Amino acid sequence: MKSSMNKLFDAVIVAGGVSSRMGYDKLSAPLGEQTVLARTLAPFLTSPQINNVILVTDKEFDAPEGVLFAPAGKTRSLSVLSGLKKVTAPFVLIHDGARPFVTTALLQKLCEEVAVHRSAVPYLPATDTMRRRVGEGHELCDRSEYIFLQTPQAFDTQEIKRAYALTGQSETDDSTLYEKHVGPCHYVEGDFANKKITRPEDLFGSNALVGTGFDIHRLVEGRAMRLCGVTIPYPLGEEAHSDGDAPVHALMDAILTALSLPDIGHLFPDTDPAYKDIDSTLLLTKVVRLVREKNRQIISADVVILLEKPKVAPFLTQMRNTLAALIGISPVKLGISATTTEKVGLIGQNQAVAALAVVSIL
């Protein structure tokens, strides 16, 4: 269990549903290298503000160390009430186990807002044209008057416990009970990526990201040749501010492109002496950390090395294992290949090495 020092928040993760619209247990469905539920728990377990994470479920789940368990009820309201009984922090965040894309940034915002306003409920504006059923017909609605609510929803612990203790109904939303028994909620802008998994198609498509990257370096004497974190015996190496590992640089840019973040030239400028001759795998570790902060995961990658000499085929397995471990995927989901340019251009004249990379992130 985490230390409670300076941690004012517990989290209740509700995972007792039957996944009727999914057709199978959606919380155990694979999402990259993890399950939906494991991805949901991850940002709560690493948040510096959260003390206890309470998982409400009756299913067997190999939860990470530090997770507390509470039995699920017959309804969502009863499940939340079960989890709230184990909450000891002044504030609590209540979250659906089927929302695996919540980010640390949203958790941080909710923690800050609830500490001031005693409640914090994330919402999104309605973006589709809406109609309301009226008898046999449909009436057009003004979508500007509607919002969609998300979880986690954050509350003063004693107030939300009182709201749940007073309810005899089955509610699908915590803020409804809070407003019925305590008072108006404070609403904050949510996150479009914080999607709930309800149907099979929700696991694919809109939450998948793809990025590409490219890098090239001249080959000079007196430098070690570094490719995919592996040193290749050869009299020439990459000319660069860092170690010049072109495949790693291309992979980092592919990841950053997928996340819509600035490229490595902005994150690790060659004017900064801190990066002089640095091992590029250390920089890759920093980039992968950005992926995890967004509660996303690399699910596959491919790297192509463009090099005339030397032959790198004997090192490809070592390269694949090294990079796969760094970005957190199985080696079978990482492709690394090498090709020449048939003696065309700087690469063909053995004056440079280049690399292309593509990555998919979920």
C-alpha cells in the first residue's frame, strides 16, 4: 500500500458489470500488451496524488501490488457503495473500469478542482446533431444545451458517501446522486480520448494512433557505429551531437508524431551539452515515458535501416530484442530490417546511414 503522506485521494474503480453489449468480458479483452482493466488501473497506480486504489469486482484479476478489493454489487450503485466503504482519504475519484484511456493530466486536473470545489465532474460538449424521441416521431434538439459526462468523477468523500447511503435507486452516474442529495456539481472539461469501451468496435479505430519517423547521419572516422542500441564493429560511425543512432532517432520521431508532440530536435536540442554523445536509448526511454503518461501503449513498430556497409544481418536479433524491451512490446511485434540503396547517393557511397520507422499506438 502506498504511503498516505500528502495524498488526499483514494480511487474506486468499478468493474462489476456483465458486458452485455460487448458479448464477452470487455475488461479482460487485450489492449496492446495488457488488458482493458490493467490499462484502466495504470494511471491511478502511478498518480502521485492517489493513495489507495480500490477495485470493485467479483472476478479473478491478477492486480498489481497495492490494489485493494471490494465485492461488486448487483447494480453499479451498490458496487460504488461497496468500494466507498474502504475509502479513507478526504476525497475520492470514482471511475468505470471500462475507460482505459484516462490520462494522468485529467487525474491531476480533477484532483486540483475537487480540492477547491468539493466535486469535479468531467464533461464533453455534444458534437453530433441530436433528436429526442416524441411518440412515433423525433424532435430536433439544440445540441449546445447538452453535455456528455465522463468518469472519473471526484467528490468530497463524506458527501458522496452520504449521497449513496440515502439512495434506494440504481443510478448509472455518481453526479446524479450527488446533486440529488448534496448539491450542484462543479463541471470541468473532459478528454475526448477518455472513451468508454461498450461495444467491440470501441477497442479499435478512433483510439489507434500511427506515426512515422526518418533520420539520417553522415559516417565519419573516430565514431562508434550505433544501430538500435547496439554497437556495430566498423571503422566508421555516425556524426552527431548524440551517439547518432539513426534507427532509434527515427523510432522516437515516429512515436512523437503519433502523439502530436514536438520532434526530438525540440525535445533534445543539439545545442544542449547535456545530450553530447548521449546514448540514444536513454532518450528513447524518456519518449516512451511520454506514451505512458498519456495512458497509451505502443502495440507494434517497424524499423528499416538504409546502409551500404557493413552487413548488419548478424545483429538484427540483438537489435530487435534491445528495442522491444525499451518500448515495452514483444519482439514479435517489432520488425527490423536493413537494405542498401544499390550504391545510389550518400548512403550508396557509404557516406551516410539512414532509417525509417513506423509505430502504432493504442
